[in-house]
Amino acid sequence: MDKQREASAAHWADETAAKIIREKGEKDLYTCASGITPSGTVHIGNFREIISVDLVARALRDMGKKVRFIYSWDDYDVFRKVPKNMPKQDELQNYLRFPITMAPDPWDRDASYARHHEVDVETMLPFVGIQPEYLYQAERYRSSRYAEGIRKALEHRDTLKSILDKFRDEDHKIQGEWWPVSVFCDKCNRDDTDIDGWDGDWGLGYHCNACGHKETVDIRKAAGVKLGWRIDWPMRWQYEQVDFEPAGKDHHSQGGSFDTARLVCKEVYGWDAPVTFRYDFIGTKGVPGKMSSSSGQVIALADVLRVYTPELTRYLFAGTRPNTEFTISFDLDVIKIYEDYDRLERIAWKAEPAKNDDAYRRARRIYELSQVGAVPAVMPYQIPFRHLCNLIQIADGNIDQAIAGISPAPAPEQIPGLKARAACAKYWVEESAPEEFRFCLRGEGERAPLSDSETAAIRDLRDKVIAGIEQYRDDKSCAEAIYKVAEDHGMDGKVLFRAAYQALIGKDQGPRLANFLRSIKQERLLAILRAY
Ligand SMILES: [Zn+2]
């Protein structure tokens, strides 16, 4: 019974790790793989695959296994279309049908178009604790590293053709001559080429439809010969001895590339396909205008990290099963997600009781997997995200000032985490939060247009509540004193609140008043309300 309960409480990454060991047997090294074509901005949906592999790799390591985590940049793929969010559209059009590694970087920052997108990812992943070994397929193909695998595909041309046809209906079966390889023309670099023949050994003939070039190349030396995707993928599983690789639902459809790759891998390359699972898409919600205009609605990891700390970002994925679709929010939900994480953290640290032991273990595991490195030695300083947003606005956006006054004071080792959270809060409240969430304190001595009775009540709020604000030990006792002022003036509480927000921030609504007043320095409050 206990064992069963334990199993049901297991994290999906641990379940997958156990499955890999079960299916692949005990090994000295387990290879976990992921990869993508850097044909445009690598978006947060693509990141789901990377972090899924990272989580499973961690789970394997936690079981005492050695793991190699490889990330393949498929940068020898063809440049098929220019994404809308790229600058220099016209210039890039000239490189269609080139390998993407030969298109120039339209921002002139990196060596190529592909390299630019690779660098964007490679610089961000360490922030969330992910450090795979990168494999660059352009470099590998050009150095003829896969010559044996290419030859094997040519030898098994008929088998490959029948595997690909297996999942196609009569109308869609391969017609005419078919080759498992394609060639980038040595003269004009385009893949607008046709294969003329293979000599049964290392010689492959082709001609180019774009420039008329024609030659026979030696596969062991040629830079431009490449396997088609459905052959390339399983060839590399065998080449790298891959034990685990997840894939998106586009590849995991019935008869999709994973199904054919599994057969190709076994029948042609003699290797069992890796353990896999299907991960689902990710949506986004409430994306701030600034983000979408800069990247054409493509949300990348870097964008998510502006609003969510690295731990929160990992938590979004570690806390959700991969085959579940979910939405990353940039709107008011951000507050709730931070609250959920804080609760998880308290349970994981036993600062709040869990419903039962299973719930504790589950929370603890998700929490561990959400950390960038090891779980910190001291529980992080908890400050509700909503409150932090208020403190930052009270401090006119100055993070150091916002966290300088908090009590109890954080321990030195808690400060970096607190500052990281504050930076996210600042970005969110300034760029992404709904308008009603934003405020700016009035200047000293400014006056709001209030009625005489409201003015009198604000005066009392200043002299009877704020003047002695340090005596209230909590928000509740302070709130009672505020209501007392309203009562003394025969005023509805709501009317006083509205007047107070008008006097302080020039709006009809604002953060919960008692807490708000207690968060602002007394002398500053008195100065703002001086003129009443
Ligand atoms: Zn050519």
C-alpha cells in the first residue's frame, strides 16, 4: 500500500527516469537529447522541450546515474522562409534555400543567422540552471562526420522508402525516384538540386537546377550532402546512442516523424528508439505591448525571465505534466502564480503543514526541481509579490530603497534572491500590470480636489492615525483606527478610502489602505498630507 502511494506521489521526471532505466537497462552513461532548427526566434514553447530533458536528466542524476545531455542545433537545415519578426527581410530573402548557417545575421551581431538564434538561447539557459552540450549539425555534416550513416541510408534506400510509405495512404505514397539524401550545391549553396545517381560506394552525383552545376562528390569529403529529416533524426539517435528524447505533438502524431524514425532507427541503424514522451503546446496571456512589438508576438525565455524569476520559471514547467497544455500569464495571474510558488516553498521547508505526507513529498520534489542549483541552505525571504510591487512603487521604482525598509530584515544570503524577485516585480508593475494596479505617490504638499468634509476627515486621518502609526502592531488594528475616523465624521468608510487614495495617489482606488499606510515612511505621509 505504502509503495503504491509512493509511486502515485512520484514526480513525472522521476517516473520517466525510472522508465529509461527499466527499458534501456543499467548503463554507465545515459544520453538525453533535445534539439531544434534555429530558423527563427526560439520561443517559450520550444523551451518546454529543453527543460523537460533537463528535469529528466536531473532525475536520472538523483538516482546516481551519469548523464550526457546533448542539445542539437539543426543549423544545416534549409532556410525555407523569412519569419515576419526579422529585420532586413529583403536581404534575407536572397538566402532562401541556403543552409540557415549561411544566411547572414540581420542584426550583424553574430557569425550567421542561425548563430544569432543559438547565441540568444545559449546565453539565457545558464540563468535557469541548464547547461547542455551543444552539437552543431552544420559543422558535423560539413566535416563528413556522418558519411557512414549517409551510406547506410543509400544502401537501404528501398527499406526506407517502404517505411515512409507505410503510414501513407495510396494517394500519398512516394512517386517516382526517391533518395534519402539532399545536396547543397557546391557552387551556389542552394538545395535546389537533384540526385543523378549513386555508384554503390562513396560517389554521389547531382546537378543544380539553380545554377546548372553538376558533379559527382565523394560522400567522405563532401560538405553539402545531408540526410532528409526523417532519416537524419534516427541516424543521429544511433550515432549519439540516445536513450531519451521527448518531442512535440507535431512529431508524435500517428505516423508522424517519431513513428517512422522508430522503425528507421531499428531496421536500418540497428538501434532501439529512445524512450520518449509527447509534450504539449504553451500559450501566453496578457503579453505586454513592449514585448510583442520587439519580437513580433514571439515570446522567448528571455521575455518570461523579465516577469518570473528563474525558480518561478522552472516551477511553471516542473509543476505541470508535459502532456498538459498551459498558459504563461503576464497579467494579474502573475500574482497568484507567485503566491502558489511561495506556498509550495513553505510546505517544502515545513514552514506550513502539508495536507499529508504525499502532498509534502510532491511539493518538496517540485520545489527541488524548480531550483536553479541545489536547494538553498536558508529558506528564501518570502515577501508577497503584490506587496513587493507596492513597495517598489512607493520607492518610485528604486529596488534597493524598496527592500531597505522591510521587516524583519532579510539575512545577507537572502538578499540576492529578494533583489531578483524585486527586479521582476518592477518590470511587471511598470510594463505588464493592469492599469488599476499602478500608482505614483503625490508630491509633498500637493492637494487633491476634495470636499470640505473629506478634507476634514483626511486631516484627522493624518493627525489621529498617521501621526501615531507606529503604535499599530498589525494592519487590522490600523484599519480599525481608519474606520473610527470615518465614523467620527459620519462618513461611509468607502468615502474616506476614496478621499485617502485621491490624496495619496490621485486615484479612486489603491492597495489595501492600512497596509499601504504602514508601508510608507511616516514623515513622507505627513509631508504629502501637509496641506490639508
Ligand atoms: Zn547551384
